[in-house]
Amino acid sequence: MVIQMGFENSTIKEIIGKYRRIWAINHAESVLGWDMEVNMPKEGILERSVAQGELSVLSQEFMLKPEFVNLVEKVKDENLNEYERGIVRVLSREIRILKAFPPEFVREMSEVTSKSTKAWEEARNHDDFSKFEPWLDKIINLSRRAADYLGYENEPYDALLDLFEEGTTTKDVENMFSVLEKNLKPILDKILNDGKVPSAHPLEGESYRREEMEKVNHWILEKFGFPLGMRSRIDVSPHPFTTQFGIKDVRITTRYEGSDFRRTVLSTVHEFGHALYELQQNEEFMFTPIAGGVSLGVHESQSRFWENIIGRSMEFIHLIYPVLKENLSFMNKYSPEDVYLYFNMVRPDLIRTEADMVTYNFHIMLRFKLERIMLNEDIKAKELPELWTEGMEELLGVRPKTYNEGILQDIHWAHGTIGYFPTYSIGTLLSAQIAYHLKSDIRNFDSLVGRGEFKPIKEWLREKIHRYGSIYPPKELIKMSLGEEFNPEYFIKYVEKKYL
């Protein structure tokens, strides 16, 4: 689709000028958040939480200044191009959301989530849920209040889900999981019964030194064309993540656990997918509200595309095998085929981030069910570990023995992001749909991956998805770029073909 370029409307230009101050506050908040996860000493949390709380309120104040709101309202009736309509859509949505929340609520949410993040880390370090429990109660209470402030038609979860995946409803998510439960469970059962796909591999127990895997990860990122030191960097954090301060500064983290090297490789590849989405934005969007990925689901489709479609492919394994062999002495005992089987094991497991392609979405299904209970029922945090254990046994037939294997494994509730988890499944399923259309257009996809020639693949993703930033709502972007609406069946077919 050809869209009109640039910002031409004088009112839009004035809005962008005023928005720059809001952008700067958001930029500072991103830096503080990244530093808190990567560098900040433990006792810095008190001052950091206050600073982030005050910045959140300051951003809200600037966004809701009457003269700014009036400009956004005024320009709606003017003749605007695609870029400009995107600006108005994004700002109108943000203003509506911010108007719903009293400043004292914004400050409280920011301070509580900053402190609860550190409480979660402390709880994980000691495998002690009681250290996080009171903070999770606060998060649940704040989330219920947030849903009430935002308003909803059917149930509170709709309000929070829409914050992360614009236009998506609880019913949409229920329908998605209904397709998965009906079709994916039989595939999983067949895989487990056939025994052709390994459920364990000796490579899981092989130990490595951090500096060895750092060399491997840096080699992979360089092969992908990741602009290390120029517009990006990679660091280490307990929970790998990507953060973007702007189009010219996008950062990822990974983790090194000393064994089971596929975890750090796939985490690095996954976060690269997120980073690429931000790095390939149209530079005309710099400092504007339409810079950045349109939704968490679409964002996750990019990371899961690189992790699952590319990172777990035989072609990619053959590509990285020489550098693995060069840096890991134990690789002399294993062939590329061994590494492929190791990267594609299937087993019902306890940890979401380490789950295989087939079982992954059942982890999200559990969290979706628990989050709805948090919002719809009178429940306390102390009841959730047992509900988690029962849910894992029902869905995957496994029971966590520790809190770290169960309710403490994810950081998201500490961040206050209830309503976020379904976007992981949306992105995972969408990645297979994107792969189908990309491979239809790029017939030599597999050989390109095998040769380490990723430029045509990145260019396709830029043209179809990345360059649009947040101009269009996610459902509209998907339909426009792929010629059809979101369809879970592509993922079912992809998994069936790959494993059966």
C-alpha cells in the first residue's frame, strides 16, 4: 500500500512540537527502567520508584494540558494524510486512557510496580513467595481499580487487555484458545506417544562459560546485521527483554545460566526480533507518537518469527554450528542434527520461557485463566500458587515443586501488566501466519537462512510491518499487510507439518 509521506498539516506540526516534551519524559522513564533491570544497586529502588512515579505524573500532566487536548480534538475535522491520521488516533487513545486515571493513581501504580519488581527479584532469589505476596495483592487491587477507571462493556479483563492489544476483547482470546485446545492438544499427544521427537537431550546438561556463549551470541547478532555499538547493545538481566529509547537506541538483554546453551541463544534471537521492529521504523516518525510497534501482539510476532521460524530451523542450526563448535569444546561429540533435535525437543515443562513451540501456548492459557480470576473474583494472592499448580497439572500434566517453577517464574505481574500475557499467544500464532506469506513471496527463504543472508527477509518485514510504526491499529495492519485477518490455523498447520 502506498501512503502519503510526511507531516504537512500545520496543526499536526504544532502537536508534534508540543509532544516532544512528552516524548522526552517517556525516553527518561525508559532509561530508568532499563537501568533498574541491568545496573541499579538493590538499595536504589526507593529513590528510583519515587522518580519514576513523579515522571509518570508529569507525562500525564503534559498530555492532558487543555491546549494540547484541544489541538488534538480540533485537528480531527481537518483533511489529513495517513501519517497524520495515525498521530490523531494514537494521541486520542492515549488521552482517553490517561483521562481515566487520576494523577494519584498513576503515581501509586508507578511506585508500587517499581517496588514490587524488586520484591519479585528478592522472592525469586530465596524461592519465597511470601516476600512478593503482599505486593501482588496490591497489584491485583490496582488492576481492578484500573479496569473500573477505564470502563468496560462485558468484563474488567476487556479494559486491561485493550491497553496492550488495541481492539482485542476477552472473547477474541477465548476463541483463539478454543482453536488451540481443540487442535493442538491432539498434536501434542501424538508427538508424545510417537516418541520420534525427543523430550530430553544430553546437550541440556553440558556446561559452558559465559564468555564462550557471549562470543556465540555476538556472532549471531552480527550475522543478523544487529548494529552493536552504533544503535544497539546487548546486556544481561534476570529476565531477557528489549527496550527502545528511540529509533537510534534499542537495547536487548539475555541471560547466561552456565548450562543448556539453547536458552541463551534463543533468548538472544527472540529479543533481536523485538529490536529489529524498532530499528526498522520509518525515521520520519522520530519523536512522534507513531514511532514504535503498534501492539504487544504484533511485536511478539516479530520476536517469535525469529526465534521459532528461523532460530529453530535446520538451516539456522547448520549456519551456527561451526561457531558453536569453535567456542564450545563439548560440541565435538554432537552433530548439527543433534543440535536441531535439542532445539526442537517437545515436553510438557514448568517454565514458560523455556517451553517448546507445541506446549508454549498452554502456559499462556493458564495465565489468562488466572488473570480473569484475579479481576472477576474475590481472591487473595496467597491462593494463587495452588491454583497455578492445579492449572499446570490440568493443562500439561506437570506440577511445580518450587515457587520459582510456578508463580514466581514471570516478572510481568510485578510490573502490573495484567492483561499482557494473551499477547504472547497472539504473537506466537501470528508469526506462523507471517511466515506463510513471507515464504510465498521469498521462495528461497530456507537457503537464505542457511547462507546467513538475512537482508531480503528483514526488508520484507520492514515493508510489510515495521515501516508503518503505529499508524494503523493492529487488526487493520494485519489485514492490510497479509491480505487477511488473524488466523490461528496457520500455527496449527505449521506445528503439524514440522513435528508430524
